[in-house]
Amino acid sequence: MAVAALGGCGHRGGTPEPVAAGDAAPPVEAAPPAPGRFLSPAELDTQLGNGFRQGLYRLAVMSQPGDDAADMGQQLPTGSVRAVSCDPAGPRPSGAAAKWKWSCGVRWATVDGAGKSTRYAVDMTTRGCFYAAATPHLPEHYDSTIRTYSEHPLNSLQSLRSGC
């Protein structure tokens, strides 16, 4: 599936380089964290950006004109991630099953170049995984592939690496 192949796209921390609509982001090989530790802030930024890019691709697939929606293999303009920033929303917890709460923001541009931002409440686990929910919740989006409204693909993001 094309969506899974995009999971390796991202940036190396800091401010990512803008990607023109329809261009693929350069791949980033992120080594999984050691078992039993939280992601570093840079790893969280990168992984959240990767998940967001995957959500932008799903949004592009959902937004195709009805006649094109059956062809899932073509390249699509997806917009671009401009910056990801995350900060702890609470103290670092201890324990093997602990969850660390973070607050993250993603600045991004639509296919047309309009600037947007989306905030996330993030739970990070000691397995090196994260689960993020948009705050506020984004409204349903019309999905031309199934001809009805569906959950907005940028509402929930999670780690794309195996084991999460």
C-alpha cells in the first residue's frame, strides 16, 4: 500500500525543509529507541512529522475528484510540513508502563500554499511509541473514494515504526 511506504519520510529535527506540493520528502531512517525508554524530543518531532505526512497523503487520496479516486497509484499533491515542535505537558513519569504527556504543534501548508497549524495532545510510551490526538478535534472530511464523510486523517497520529 502506498501509504505505508511514505512512513519513512521526515526531517532530521529542527525546522524541516519545505517540500513542494507533490514532491516526496527525503527519507529519514530513524533507529528505534532502546526498549524501555521514551523518545527524545528530536525523535518525537521526526516521528510526529512522519505521521503527519502520512495523514496529508491520506487527505490527498480522500480529496481527489470522484473520477480519479479509483486510481490509488498516482502521485498526489499533499501540501507540506513546515515545522514540528513538541514540549512536555507534564513531568517525566517513571515505571515500565508509564505514559508521558506532551503537547505538539505542526505548522504546515496546504496544496495551495495556505499556512495552517494543528495542535496535538500526545501520549508517549516507554516502548518508544507515541499516540497523538488533534486539539481541537478536526471535523469529518468528505472521502471521494467511498463517497461519504469519514474521520479527518489528521485527527489521530501514531508512531509508524514497527512495534507500536
